[in-house]
Amino acid sequence: MDTGRTVYRLTQLYVSGLCLAGVFTLGWLFVPRVRESIQVAGLWFGSRGSGS
């Protein structure tokens, strides 16, 4: 197994996940009904890997 390729792929997936979380965050900010029930800070804390 090529370690460099694996690290690159994992990094690519991580960054893609952050971008997806950003898109969902923008959606939540523009839908007031959903915004009240979601804690956006918790989403970012967990998606960055800080929560694990």
C-alpha cells in the first residue's frame, strides 16, 4: 500500500467534509426554523476532529 497516496486521500476526504459542513451551516443560517434547533458550534467542533 502506498502510504503517501493514503494520506493524500484521507486529507482530501477531511477537507471535503469540512466544505460540506460549511454548506450545511450556511443552509441552517438561512432557514430560521431549523436554526433554533441546531447548535452550529457543535457541528464545527465535531467535524474538525476536535471532538474526538
